[in-house]
Amino acid sequence: MKKAAARFGKQVNMVNDNGSENMKDAQAYLASQGVTQYWTRPYSPKEKPFVERLIGTLQSRPQEALNFLTPAEFSAILGFSTPNAGRS
């Protein structure tokens, strides 16, 4: 968030999906920076389609840093699963 504020300034709006990572410290930081937040309803991916599409692309796209495996494939090799991996 600090990097985004440095790049785009404080005249931005942020759409949050009520995830735990967006609560407490993050919420307080954004408020202290004067960033306006809009909250979507939980489990409503259609309210933020561009973000959901980006997340889906990143989760299903082979990554050079992962030896050209998808995050789900790489996690399986390590013996654990990633939440929502491969979801589109």
C-alpha cells in the first residue's frame, strides 16, 4: 500500500472485499493517508471483475520464477495447496 500511495499519490480510491488483510492495520493506514475506501459485499466477485480477472490470470499463469509452473503446480510439488488456485 505504501508503494501504491507513493506511485499514485493520495488522490486514489481503493476497493476492498472485506478480506482479513484489509482490516485493522491496513484500514488504519489508508485512513491516515486520506485514501477513500469502498467495500464490496463478501463473496461478490462480480463487483470487482477486473481485479478478479487479474488474480485468476496470475494464479493460473506459468511463472518463470517457478520454473514455468503455475502457482498450483509449484505448490503441489512442495506438498501444499494454494487457496483458489486455478479458479477463473
